[in-house]
Amino acid sequence: MHFGPISKVGVAVVLALSASGCRQSRPPAPAIGEAFVGPPNLKIRSDIPLQSSAVATVQHGDRLEILQRRRRFLRVRTPAGVEGWTDERELLNTEDMAYLRDLAKRAARMPVQGQATCYSELNVHTQPSRASPSFLQIKEKEKADVLIHVVTPRADQPRKPLIPPAPKKTKAAPKKSDAKPLKYPLPPMPKPPSPPEDWLELSRTDRDEEPAPPEEPPEEKPMPTDDWSLVRTASGQSGWVLTRRLTMAIPDEVAQYAEGHRIVSYFSLGKVQDEDVTKDIWLWTTIGSAAPYDFDSFRVFIWSLRHHRYETAYIERNLKGYSPILLQDVELSSGGKGKAQAAAAKYGGFSVCIEKKDGQRYRREYALLGNIVRFAGESPCEAPPPVGDLLALKPPSPAAAQAETQQPSESFPQRVRKRLRSLLHF
């Protein structure tokens, strides 16, 4: 049998169907904005309802193209070209991502003030604000480095929209009326009647005779605040968490002496061997209530080889202390007062920044000599900005993502942002 003509017809039909299919394929929808994935993993659904099947899974920091908006839901396109729907609250804008990258670089240079854990999953935010997006979760009993903490007013910080607003339409000039002028003008309106001559007496009441009590100015309600801590996870990501959700990971046998005060920071100054057990020498700072400074007391705990328990080696209370606490080698004179030149040696120790009664701040150094803590001297330390300047960093703009952010006019929130920016320059 001869199949030549049939083969040619079949090829022609296939080519025709392919051509029609190409003509019917739609070009990709244009993007109306861009966003970045906030959570560690985010499922892109085929439709808006949560029951819809997932068409793709994207990772934190992946760039998405925004194609369409329906209220707070966005249709997006992944880097692989898959299109689907997600909640806009799960996405970060360009400034958020630039800020997080800059924050991670700064946090990498900051001294750690201790480690903390949480008793349940804890959301990590891009800014010290409840309304800021969460991009990471700290798991239960997972440890994170605590770097600094700030107290901020509980107010929503405006976010830049993910989709640029549409340009405002210019109003068209009003058209000139084509109505013809009236042939005969309308008569003028009559004048309103004048009030009676004794209108003041008629308006007087019995209450007018009694002097009105002076109005007291309304009492200003204090703005509620939140205490936030900047943390760094084991993976190197940094963000803000509510301080009250953290528990400092110092051992319970030492933490039991906090007496209801919050442990702000803690450090190991060394180790002691007690038979087969190794114990740390601990330094901590604590604060009793909300204050414009970071801590009001610090204490050194040593392990007693005689009683096999922790005991206080040194303590100072009623202070105005500021972070960070630094562990460093301290030079201490070992000679007596009668010698002209006392020999000096270096010992392991620490330093704290304390504000004295004269308002000046000094970094006081302490040396650890076995189980004894000795004051070694002090020198001026850099004073933090004014007390009220406590808020979050302003995210850098996309044009200045690699440069330092230029602060605008000195409003209250912006002055507070300047305070935290200075804290991050370690």
C-alpha cells in the first residue's frame, strides 16, 4: 500500500493545528509591581480561598512580580513563571528587603548581650512595631543572640504600598455654558429683617448670671509602649521581637536570684572546676521597671567550692547603666600605695557604661582575680542620644540601599530612629 499522500496530509493538519494554537496563546500579563517573600516558606495558591491547591512554593527573599490585586490578595508570578495568589501581608516591599540586609550587616558587628529562648513560636518582625511584617519565626526552645533593646510607642508605622498608586487624573476645565443671557434680569432679593433692639436682653438666661467655672485642660493619656529586642538567629538573620516573649538562657540556679527583676544581659567570665562538675562565673545586668536607661544593677556570681552553690562576689545597685556590656582584658595595678611606680598586669574582666550624678557617663572597668572582683578604673564613654530618641531605623530607600540613609526633618519618630541608628554603629 502507498501512504505517501496520507502522510503529507497528516503533516499539513499538524502544522495547521500548531499554528492555530500559537495564535491562541496569550502573552504573559504585565507586572504592576514587585514584592519579596517574607516567611521562610510561602505557598502560592491557584485561587484566593485557603482551600485552593498550591501551585508553587517560594522561599524568603524570592522576588515576585505582582499582576493583579483583589482587596488584600495579590496574584503574583514566581521566578519560575508560575502564577498564583497570596496574601499581601506575607510579602515585603523593596525598602523592607534593603533594610533587612542592612540590619543583618550591622547586627553582625554588634556584641552579643546574651542568648534567649521562647516557650512558643515567636514572630520576628522587620521593625519594632506590631504592625510591621513578620519574616521569620523562632521555634520553641530555639536560642537566639540578644543584641540591644528599645522601648517604642505602640503606634502603627506607615508602610510603603506594594503597588504604586495610580497617578491622579487632572480635572478637565469646566466647559463654558452655552445658555443665553436672560432678556429681562431677575429682581433683587429683599433685605432680611433686622433683629429687635433688645435682642441681647431677650437672649439672656439665668445661667448667664453665674460665672462659668474655668475649663480644665484635658489630661493627656500616656501613650502605651512596647519593649523590643533586636535578635540574631543561628542562621545569621536579624530582626525585632517583643522582649516580654523572651527568656534569657542563663541557668536557673542563677536566674532564681533575679527577685522579680528582668535580666537584661548575662555573660560568662570564666569557669571553675568542682570535682567532676564545671561551673561558670556569671555576670548579669537587671532592671526592676521601665526606665529610660538599660539596667539599674549588675552582679557577679561565683561558684563556692566550700558550699557547692552560687554566691555573690560583687554587686552594684541603683545605677543608670547603658548597653553594651563589654568583656575585655583589664589593666590593674598590683603594687601598694607606697611604691612610686606600681607594677601593672592585665586580667580578664569587663566594663560597664554608667551615668553619674553629674550627668556624665563613664565606662567603668572591673578585673576578675580568681573569685574577687576589683574596680580597675574608668574613662569617659560615648553618651547615648537623648532618652526620648528610641525607635526603629528608617528603611533605606531603593536608590540608597547601598549608602547610608539620609534622615529627613527632625520629627519625633525620626529623632527616635536616629537613636537606634547610632546604637547599630558598633
